[in-house]
Amino acid sequence: MSRDVAPPSPEFTPSITPDAGRLLPCQPLFLLAGLWAALVPLVWLLPAGWVPERGIWHARELLLGLAGAAAGGYLLTSLPAWTKGLLVPVRLTAGAVLLWCLARGAACLELMALLPAGGRITGLANALYFLFVAMALAVPLARAGVAGRGWIAAGLMLAAAAGAGLSGFGYVPAAALMLPFTLLLTYVGGRAVPAFTGVWLARISAAAAPPRPLAPVLLLPVIAAASLLEWSGWQMAAGWLWLAAAGLVLVRLPSWKTFRTFRYPALFWLHIAYAWLPAAFLLQALALWRPELIDPASARHALTMGAMGGMMMAVMLRPAMRRHDRRLLMTPLMTAALMLVQISALLRVLAAGIAFEGAVQGAALAWVLGWACFTCAFRPAVSGPIPRPAFSARLA
């Protein structure tokens, strides 16, 4: 394509850096995220007497461990595009990796009851990781005068506060623990998917109307209010706000031309993952109003496994994809990974209406196999250089 398309939003504009051979934060952190996502569900194979709180532990580790590593890798790698600066120094990448590994090690010792005051130490380690990433973002953003992205650092500090509150199993409510990751997924995905789609549509059809991104000024406060009301026990009001959040997403989705992206798998899987978001909000409202129809845990899994898991994997695979003629090419292993995670989410959400134990076990198996495929597919990107930029709408 000889002419330029309309420029995407600033966070997805390519950045040109003179140190193209430097390790990117997404390389080690994405690999660690994939490994941890595959390992955490194996806790269900341990004898129940060993780990009485394994359900809470696995949910917390998939949020703070998997989502924490994925968010840190994505945000630190994208930072130069936002500040028009150089890449994150290797020492900051090493610091983030070290703190994340310390938190996971503490979590494992806590799980096996080998660490005195394990919950408090694990909570502190989680908080240190998120505070480290937040400051690594906040300082360059402040120096560059990019005040509009300050809320991202604030969200990471909220995750740090949730991590610090883990003074024992179950201390932090699920709604509060999921809130920063839900906001990040909604905002980043709500801008990335239409930005990627707009560039691709303009490439194949000059007359294509650009997709309309989500309106975060309206949507994010509604999500935050719904989570806080649910946390406070105002179930009916929270349900109405989850319903409103689903409507605010659904009203924009028709302009995204999801079915047209079927011919471009690297983009199509982003659409599939983000479609779980309004479905999860609707299910959350239904779980609050009619828990006999769908239990709250299944509704939360629509968000954590379907939307978060699917979107994180689809984004994290992009740096490992081959690039040809401004297109990202997926391997069969990448396709298998994405399909397995979607099957896992579907089985877990439907578990309440079918043979529950069999569905949950099938969902766990599909999840583990999916992230094992991801790890194998992403591993070459760790040892070799990643083409720059790692995340850009110009490569839809």
C-alpha cells in the first residue's frame, strides 16, 4: 500500500528507536504470564487437604499473576510510543521480572503453608510489583506531559492496594480485586480493537467507514460504580449498572465490522475476545438478580477467562507473529491456543447448566493446554529480536 491511512490513536502509533536490539519488557513478562497461566490450574490436582483454599488462591494468582505480568509487559513496552521517548531501560525490565517472580514464589510458599504470615508477605510482594510498574510508567508520562494516561498508573496503584490487602485468603472481595484489570481491559481493548480494525478496513476498502471506539468517559465510571455497589451489597443497583455497561459496549460494536475481519485471523481473535466483555456484564447482572439461573462464579469466569484471557493471549501473541506485507501471520499453534482458551471459557460459563464437575474439569484442561500452546508459540520471540513496534495499529 503506497499511501498512508488515517493515523491511529497515539498509543498505537509506531515508535522509532535507535536501540532495536534491546530486550523488550513484553518478552520475559509475556513468557512468564503464559507459563503461570498453564501452571496455576494444576493446583486442583493436589489433594484437597493440602490446600483448603485453592479456589481463592487460583483465582487470585490468575488475576495478580497472569494479568499482572501481561499488563506490565504491554504497558512498559508501549510506553515509548506514548512519550515519544526511548525504550524502557533493561534494569527496569529486570526489576519488574524479579518482583513478579518474588511474588509468585511467596504465593507458592503460602499455598503449601510453608511461609509464616504467608498472606501478608504475598500481598506485600504483589503490591511492590504493581507499584514498581506504576512508577515506571508515571515518571516518564509526567516528564512528557502526557497527563491523559495518568489513570493507567492510578489503576496499577489500585491493583497494588488490592494486593497489599491480601492479609489472608479471601480478604479482598472479588469485585474489588477485578476492578483495575476490568478497567484496563475495557479501555485498552476498546481503543485497540477499533484502531486495528480501522487501519485494516481502510487497507482493503477506501470507502469503509471507520469504527467508533468506546467512550471511556461514560463507560469506565459505570463499571467502577457497578463494582463498588456490588462490593457494598447493593445487588439490585449494581445489576442495573452492569446492564448499562453492557449497553454502552454493544451500541458501538456494530461499527467494528467483526464478521468482515474473519478473513484476517490475527484481528478476528481480538474481536472474539472483546465480544465476551458485554456478555460478561450481562451475565453479571443476571447473576445478581437471578442467581438460580447462573451463579456469580460462572459470570465472573466469562470476564476473567473469556474476555481477559482471550484478549491477553491475542495481544501477547502479536509480537511473536511473522509480518508480511503489513499483515500479521498466525501459526497453527497460535490458532490452537486461542481456540482452546475460548472453549475453556465457554465450558466454564455453561458449567452451571450441564454436568458441573465434568464441565469445570474440561474447562481447566482446555485452559492449561491453550496456555501451554501459547508458551510454545511465544518462546521463539524471547530469544530473537521482535520487529518494532511490538503493538501498532499500522500492523492491524
